[in-house]
Amino acid sequence: MKASEFFVSTLKEAPADAEVVSHQLMTRAGMIKKLGAGVYTYMPMGLRVIQKVTNIVREEMNRAGAVELTMPVIQPAELWQETGRFDSMGPELLRIKDRHDRDFVVQPTSEEVVTDIARQSLRSYKQLPKNLYQIQTKFRDERRPRFGLMRGREFIMKDAYSFDRDADAAKQSYEKMATAYRAIFDRFGLSYRAVAADSGAIGGDLSEEFQVIAATGEDAIVYCPTSDYAANMEKAEALAPKGSAPAPTQAMVCTPTPGKSTCADVAGFLGLELTQTIKSLVLATNPVVDGVEAAEPQIWLLLLRGDHDMNEVKVGKLAVFANGFRFATVPEIEATFGCQPGYLGPVNTLKPVHVIVDREVAVMSDWVCGANQPDHHYTGVNWGRDLPLPTMVEDIRNVVAGDASPDGKGVLAIERGIEVGHIFYLGTKYSKAMNATFLADDGKPKHFEMGCYGIGVTRLPAAAIEQNHDDRGIIWPDAIAPFTVVICPIGMDRSDAVKTAAESLHQALLAAGIDVILDDRGERPGAMFADWELIGVPHRVVLSDRGLAAGEVEYQHRRATEAEKLSATGLADALLKKLAS
């Protein structure tokens, strides 16, 4: 490929709405162009990266025995109504009507459509297992699309769906995909972690996320440096402390704390460690009796150590919140505690309240909590003396660095990551909802056991940039770079020697199957080098009259700070050896 025949369109400045590095650099490097909020044109340079990602994904999915198909972007609402997701997904699901006033959706994912295919086409256990995948455009109507391809509305995703005869076989399919995903992410050449994850709205009870490590990542990844344990923050377990609560050493005293409504302020005012304070969070549920929602909500008081944060996913999985929960309103709080938020606690509430205690709090003594009256807190509070021993002790907090690893092999550390892949074991969540069955070996109908497996194809390049960039631009791994090698001839339009050498090297690398581009635009060296450093091509060769006269060319890897001299004789072979290494 010659640059004069390609579409190189770099910019000196990023648009004002580009908040993160990947958005800034992809726009400046001419890889994407904004069409509307969260909707981008993939320009030729960016499309080459996406195609590299797609090729790797397709090769490894095929190697793992998955079969490719393509399902429609526009899908009839009837299928989504069968599973209830037409209503439950909320405004992220883009709903449209055709000219006959029939409802359709723009696919954000395709569990319903692929399950419909299975129930029509996979009739016998003899046809199983099957894994069907597509690499296809999706649309999710994000409330606030941002960060370029990191959180756009239209995107390309690889989504795969496995169908098996029983749970054991389905878990084998899951493990096969887990292995394939590791092969895929290894080939991308990025630093990543596979972490245990919560299944979220998709459902199921076995799940892993694949996170590209990046300081700018939105997700917190919890891992143990001395073992293989890794999980996302929602899934990571905070182990119960060993032993029981120490014996009380203080009397419970109602202590004035004027204007101090946060745990940090109270601890500072009283000269205590934040770890001696208790944080009170108030939730509400509206119980349903005989199909009718009760008029009076149930109020729940959650107690966490002052330096800890509630994990909403863990709380939502508690049996008492099977039908959901919400944060209580100020009037509900005042009616229950006789006080406004900021001074709440479990001692002497105005009305009885259900108390859920974090594991850490259950073994604390002489702690501080709100006194349910303005500007006052109780100090020296103890279980068994001032309050009944807790009956609901649960893991309801986010882990913190230094917590014991759940596998017992060290302590936890936390880093940031960007989710680019997710695999789920679904069980019969969708097959039962859509009555998708096959004839088992006993001749009776049985629901498919399913799994689903996604990779954010257009999100991955953005994640790669967040991990690999410097002040000059992008630094692509070889496997997904738009071009592997760029040839930069200085004065090619004025020197026959430079032109001949450049074109000869270009042809030799093309013949060897290398993705190479020859910059024949006649740009000045500074502008030419700046363009390719911004674009991030990993290998650069510079040819000049002076260098060729000395029998040398300059080679520089994008990560290197200095160029090195290579012999102009046998140059193609020398470059091939560098690429192979």
C-alpha cells in the first residue's frame, strides 16, 4: 500500500468533546469520525485495526468449533416479549415501528433470535453441542454516550451462543470458550486479566470478564499477586474476619458532634480512627402480598465500617432483596429513625427496623454510630450489651487492597481495567422463557442449556490505546496495528536512489506477506514522522540519500527512543527477522 493511494487524514488537535486519550488519538489519527452522539464512521485507518481484531477473533472461534452466522440488526419485538426483555431492558433498548405499526427492536444482543433458531432447527440431542456466533453491529441507546468507541451507542460485537444437552456439557462448552478467549487475547498482544464476574442483567451463575489493564479503566479489578485469584469488584468476596468481637472496654455515651454528619468528620472531631466508626445506609422494599404491593415499605438498615463502601451487586443478591430494593426517601428515614440522614444508627430507632450487618462490623467493639438525634453520635457501642447480637451478617462491601484473598494465598491488590470480553453460563434462562426444547436420549423434550460469549470488537482498539500510548500518539501491538511497517523515504520525489530503494523494500515486504505502507506523499521528514508516530505503526524504516551513500538505513520501533542503523544490503531479510522476534 502506498500512502498517496490510501486515506491518511491526521489532525493536530482533538475535538473538544474528546475526554479520554483513546478518543483523542483515534480522532487525531484519522481512525474515526463522529457522525452523531455515540455514532462514528470507521475511517480506512481505523477499519484496518477493526479488521485485524475481527480476523483474530474469527480464527480462534472457528478453531474452537464455533460456527458463524449473521442475525438481523432489526428484530421483531415478539421474541423479546417472550423473554420479558422488551419491557425490562428499559430505554437502552431502541424500539421502533414499521409502516404497519408493528414493534421491532434494534439489537443490543441476540439471545432471543438465536434461541428461536435453536428451537426451530436443533431438534435432537444428536445435533448437540452447537455454538453459533456472529460479528455484527449492535445498538444500545446509552443515556450519555462518551469516550468515543469506549462507550458509544452503535458498535460491533462478536457474540456467540452455545447449546447443550445438560449442565455438565454446557460447562464444558463454557470452558472451551474460556480457553479460546485466552488464545484470542494472547494474540492481541495486550496486558489483560480474566476475572470472575457477576452475570448482571444477562443472567446465569458462571461468568468471567476479560479486562485490558489500563490506568484510565472504569472497572476495578481485584487480584492476588501471589496466586491466580482475580475478580471484578462486584464479585470479589470480602472474607469474614477471624475470631469474635473483643470484650467492651468503654461505656456507651451519647456524645455531641455538632455539624459532623460524615464518618470521616466524626472520627476527626473525636480523635478516632475512621475504622472505629459505623456507616448507616437505609434501603427500602415494597413487599408484594397476594399480588398487591403493600402500602407501607419495609425499611432496612445496612451497617458498614466507616472506611468501607456498599457493594450494590452483593446487596441485590441477598434473598431479602430478590424483588429489588431502593434507597429510602428522607420522609421514610425520618419516620423510622426520628432524625434526618447524617446521624442515623441502630440504637433507639423510632420504629423497629431490619438490620443487615457487614461481616467486618459483626466483630467490632467500642464503635461509633449515629444517635438518631441531630448533632449527636453514640460512642462505645457494643453488640450483646447495647444491641442484640446481629442475626443477618452478610458480605455487603467492596473489598479494599490488603484484604485477605478468598483463596487463602495472600492479600488482595486492585488495579483498573477496561472490559472487552465477557462469557456467561446461562443455563435455561432463555430456553425456558421461549420454550426452546430438543428431544433428549430418553425421547422426552428437554430445555437447552445455554452459554453466551461476547467480545467488544470496536471497543478493543480503544482499550488498546488507553494501555499503549505516549505523548506522540498511539503505540499499537503488531497484531492489530493498521500497518506493521511504514517506509519513510526522505526526498523520494527528488532522488532516484531513494525512490528505487524504497519501492524495492516495499515490494519485498509485500511479497513476504508483511502489512507495509510506503509514504510517497512527499511530506517533510518532521511532518511525515509525526503522522506515523501519531498513527502508531510499530516499525519505521527511514531511507535517505546520505544513509544509502553510507550503505545504511534507519530503523526504529515505535517504543524505542533512538533509531538504530541497519545495513542497506539484505535489508528486507533483516527486517523480517526483527518482525519475527
